[in-house]
Amino acid sequence: MTNSNKGQDLTLRIAQQPEADELLARSPLAALVGMLLDQQVPMEWAFSGPYALAQRMGGADLDAHEIATYDPEAFIELFTDKPALHRYPGSMAKRVQQLCQYLVAQYDGEASMVWSEATTGAELRKRLNALPGFGTQKAQIFLALLGKQFGVRPPGWREAAGAYGEADSRRSVADITGPESLAEVRAFKQEAKQAAKAAKAAAKAR
């Protein structure tokens, strides 16, 4: 996927599906799309989306140029055809197409250039944050994923990733290396969600 792991066999266990994980490991665009889809659906569903999309487009990988110029209505159909690729297939199809259009305009369609040319963690976070559909949290999680599992580690990457960059944490998809860590990350997310609800309820009661 990157110069950091060139010539090495990178093994991921994010999608919990061998073919989908293999695509994520070798395709920078697939990894970005998976991260984009990772909201309001189970993590493994989101990160298996790029593989399912590639199959529906008749290829072994995703191409930013092809997606950027794809007929919008036809592209939405690729997402909405059963089984749908996301809980909100229509809106996510539009976001994926916007992401690819941005990559074509800014990086000639080469997703890896988003991070390969970043010289510091702060710069990388800024580049990720500028991507359509990537807020601060999503940018930090993907930065942590790049550092922890893809070997993309510009100076200051852990600090730029915030808590998601902490070693041995179980906060996000960046920490998923198999079924056990997936369960731990899911438990952390559930606890955080419950804590947020309790804090909101306490605030209303004041």
C-alpha cells in the first residue's frame, strides 16, 4: 500500500472477510473509502464496502478517476442494490464520489499521495481533515490506522492522532487486528456512548 510496507505481505483483520481485508491492505483508495463509510454501521460492514463496490464495478480494485466521472444516479444504484452497501446508501454513494473527485483534483487520483508527501503528523492530519466527509475525529482515526497498521509514521503522528494514536489502546478501527480486538473496540465504543448519554441526562436534570 505504501513505501513503508512495500515488498511485505500486510495482513489486516478489519473487515473480518479475507478478500475485503486483502483489498484494504493493497489499495490506498479502498482504505480511504472504508474509513469514509465507517459511521452508523458496524465497522466490519463499512470496511467490507470497498470490496463489494469493486465487485459491482467489475474490477479488482477501485479507481478514483472512474468513480469521479461515474454517472451519479448509476453510482447510487451500485450502493442501493441489495444487499445495500450502507445503512444510508444514497448519501454515502454521493460522499464516495465527492471524495474521489477531490482526489482527482488534488492528487491526480492517487490516494496514497495524501500521506506519502506529508512530512509531519500535523500536516498529515490537515490533509486528511480536508478530504470530503472527513471531520477531525475521522481524520485522527485514519491517521492512527496508517501509523499502527500501515507503517506510515511521520514525526509526531501519535500526537496528531490524539487518543487514537495511543499504543495498546482499543478505541477505534486502528486497533482492530482480529475478532478479539474487534470485540474490545466495540465494547469501548458502547461504554463511551452510554457515558455520553448519562452526561447529557445529568446536564438536563440541572
